[in-house]
Amino acid sequence: MTSSRLFRFPKPEWVNSPNTRTAGVYLAGALFSLGFFFFIDASTYSHSSKNGSMVHIKFVDWIPGICSALGMLVINSIEKTRLSADSYSYSGTGVAWKARLVLFLGFAFMAGGLAGSVAVLVLKYIVPDYPFPTLYFGVANVVANGLIMLSSVVLWVSQNMEDDYTYNLAL
């Protein structure tokens, strides 16, 4: 066992397999689509004739989901190797801090989306004390943003796994 390891236990072999990477990408896509399914289901139900209340999903309810989706795009456009790229930078100076700044902005978008969905749930649905069929609109918004956030983390981790089957070409 090497002395430079942080933990005593070795990393399992299945973590670095290409099948795990593919499964992670598919799992992230399933979580993302399930999140938007919850929100679109609540949106269509709010405008259907089965909705007994006068409360409907408006553009204010869509803003947290848009922020979370933009945060997911920003986070997953950053490669993990760019976070420590200053030692072998080929595209100018300061690549690592720029990548960290963009990554921070992506996480800020997603955290703002989740916080915004909780704020919409509390201010629009819980404070006026609506019953559960109407309260579901806000709950679905929070669940959708949570699943989008979880799918972003799963996709970033699975895309940035290091394995022996990928080749890096260096000139």
C-alpha cells in the first residue's frame, strides 16, 4: 500500500470501468428528465380543468428551474483537469482560477435555483395555506430542482472519472 493514500482501503476496480461511466451518464439523464417531468406534470395539471383552485403556475415558478438548468450546463462544461491547469497551461495564464470561477458561478446558479424554488413554495403555496393538490405545484418545483442538482453532480463525477481506457494525446 502506498503512503500517499488518504484512506486505508483501496479504490474498488468497478469505479474506473467504462461501464460505470456510461451508467453514471444514463443515471444523470434519467434524474434530469425525471426532475423536469415532475415540474411539467405540475404545470400541465395547474392549467387543466381538474385543478379546482385559481392558482396556476406562472413564469415566476419557471425561473428556478431555468437557473438550475443553466447551472447544470455551466458546471458540466468544465473539465476536472482545468481546475489544476496552471502547471501545464497551454492557453495562457490563469486557467485554473478562471475554471474555478466559472464552476463557482455554475454552482451558484444551481443553489439559487434550489433556494428560489423553496422560496416560491413557501411564499406562494405554504403561507396562503393552500391544500395539497395546489401545494403539489410548489413541491414539484422543489423536487425538480433537487433532481436537476443531483443529476448535475452525477454527470460531472461520471464524466470526469479517470480510467485506463482513455488516451490523452499530448504534443
